[in-house]
Amino acid sequence: MDGTLTKNDLSHVVEADRAHVWHHLIQHKPFETNDPRIIVEGKGMRVWDQKGKEHLDAVSGGVWTVNVGYGRESIAKAVYDQLIKLNYFAGSAGSIPGALFSEKLISKMPGMTRVYYTNSGSEANEKAFKMIRQIAHKRYGGTKHKILYRDRDYHGTTIGCLSAGGQDERNAQYGPFTPGFVRVPHCLEYRAGDQGAPTENYGEWAADQIEQVILREGPDTVGGLCLEPVTAGGGVITPPQGYWDRVQEICRKYDILLHIDEVVCGVGRTGTWFGYQHYGVQPDMVTMAKGVASGYAAIACLVTTEDVFSMFKDNADDPMNYFRDISTFGGCTAGPAAALENMRIIEDEGLLENTTEIGHYMLDQLHALADKHAVIGNVRGKGLFLGAELVEDRETRKPMAEKRVQKVVADCMQQGIIIGATNRSLPGYNNTLCFSPALIATKDDIDQIIASVDEALGREFA
Ligand code: PMP
């Protein structure tokens, strides 16, 4: 750390935090006796806490966000320059960074043409749901209003997004939910047996389950299908062979808008600009958030095709016929200014290529770890977005108890390596270790992460 904060300053911060901050995702009782963790500083792949302890961050800021790493002065400068010129203007006006970032983004998304700015992944998904609903009203008298979502996928924290949430423990206690959202089965090949799936052509079978739901509900009632390209918090689920081709076919067959949630995978995480680009699929709507500006500013977007956009442009004399929606902080200029520089960095430093190369390396290392530790039942992922599912028994695939998985995470933390785990979201399936280092990771960083997991597994499951 640079030492600008004294020990006294920091203990004041800890006490202020303990007294007043309500942290995300955690029960606070332990903070009565243990200090909350405050992250003070970051540089590259590393962060320092209030005790000055250095950590190698294998989860990009906890939730897959800081894709280009910490301490990027050029992003800070781009934001500063923009803020002193114009920080904000909203309503129906545009901005210089908003226009330039949208042009850059669209250049990486063939088939897409329009960018709608918001400030969180949940909000971007809400906008997509609203567009699907408005199209149902415009085109089908409101009948084609149902939105399908998948078991284990997550789309955000609002009641609307939880209504489309496939992680039951995250939803428990927050109902009743919004009607018109319908669940389809997951596509995790490792657990195909639990679904009674055939042993061959699982990908097509899993996609066919979506068609079964559409037929059950009535195709003229279903307007949208919302999927993560690679499921994130639900277990780092890479889609099986043949899955996306069938999904696209089904959407076209029943005139269903395909909305892909790239909040985690978007902007390089899997080694392509967007996760769906691995699978040759053409979405109608794409939402993104975390990696868009790597956490240097809050920005999220919903990107659509011209077909979707033009439905809101026809009948210009009808006063109801436009997207009747706004996001106050969609008018902040810091977001697109940071996002533009973030994309420049990814391009100029070859970070997509690095993600592919280092991602393959890390996947190989995780497989080698699985050869050594029987508790690793399955390894999966894409690019620098990887998971290792822990089981009590490889034969039965019984999920490892969450407490023991969390012990591995805590052990790595002790060693100065921050890893993640699917956590308090899936009843019985909080058992996958998650890795998502920044796209700048080197083989040396990966070796350190793998060595710490190796040590932790050895200690916990000897
Ligand atoms: N979609 C996915 C796939 C996510 O993982 C998340 C957040 N973890 C969201 C949407 C919601 O994003 P936010 O927290 O920015 O609202």
C-alpha cells in the first residue's frame, strides 16, 4: 500500500464501517467480534486490505467485474477529462462518449445496431423484459407476453429479475413474484442423469426441453427467452454441444425474441467479446454490465437489433409508440467514457487472445488438479471463467456440503488468494469453486491460484 492512510485512519474506517455499512450478501452478526474486511487498494491482479495484506484476486473484484485489472490510470483520466467537460445530462439527449462508445460496441456485435444505457445488469434486464412486453402489446394484443428463463440462471436483484431467477435460495422470502415468467430446465451435462436425460446428444435434448415448455404454455403466449451464454453463479455451466443451434432454431420457429444475458460473459471474459459469439448464435437483445467498464464506472447496456428497434419507430403519429422508459443515471457520462477506454485497452493489449491462451492453460491445470483430488467431480468453463464442482463421491456425484466448500475458499483467502464459490443460491448445489481472474492474468498468476487450491484441498480433504 502507498501509506497515505495511517493506522489510525484505517481503524476509524473499520469502526465506521462496522457501525453503519450494511454489506451485501452477508450475515452481520460475526462483525460484532470480527473486523469487516475493507479493500483499500488495487493494482493489476492484486488488492490490499486494511491490514496491508496482499491478495491475488482470482475473481476480478468478487463478482467477475474488473476485467482489465486494477489501477488503470488511463481509464481514470478518461473519466476525469469527461467529468470536467460534462458529467451528466439525461432525458432524451445524447452525449459524446455515449455516441462513441455505442459505435465501438456495435462494431464488435455483428447483427446488432442499438445501445440503450442503464446502470446495472438488473436494470438492463428489466428493460429487455419491458421491451418484450411492449412488443407483445404492439404486435399481438398482449398475448405473447410470457418470458422463459432457465433453471440455475440469474438475471438480477429486482422483483422482476427474481421472477426470472433460476436460483431458488436467492428467491426464497421475496415472493410473490411477477406473473408471466416461466422456467425451463438447465443444460448442465454433468448432471444430465439427474434430469433423466439420454446419454447421447444431451445438448439437443436439453434445448428440446425448452420447446416442450413452449408447447405446454402455448407458442402464441411466449414472447421471449432469456438465457446466460455460460451460466455464472448457477455453477459456471458451459452449454453442451448442439445446444445453442437448437435454441436458435426454436426461437425462430415460434417467433420468440432471444435475449442473451451477458452481464458476466460480456466484454472479453470468455475470450471473445461476447459469450454467445462462441456458439454462432444471433440474439435479438443482449444485456451487459460488469466488464463493460471493468468497475471503473457504473454502466450497463441493452443492445438490440435494428428489427427490435424499428418496432418502436414505426407509427410515429401514435403518441404511445416509443419505448416509454428512462434511467436517471443512464445519463451519466463517466460510464461510456470509461467503457470506451476499457475496450481500447482490451484491443491494444490483446486481452481477448490472452484470455483464450491463459484460459486454456488454467483449464488444463484444473484438470490436472482433478486427477490429484477425487473431490473435484467436474471442471468446466470458457476463457477466464472457470469452475470446479466438488463432490463427496465421484460415482454418485453427491454435491459437497456448502460448509466444506466454503472452508476451501477461506483456506485460499488465508493464503492470500481470493477465489469464489457458488454460494447460498442453489439448494444442494452450492458446491462449485469459481475462478475469474482479470484478463491480464499470466501463467505465473494461474500457477499461484492453482497451488493454493491444491494446498487447501489437501488440507480439507486429506
Ligand atoms: N445477470 C447476471 C448473469 C449476473 O450474474 C448478475 C449479477 N451477478 C446480474 C444479471 C445482475 O447485475 P447487477 O448486480 O449489476 O444488477
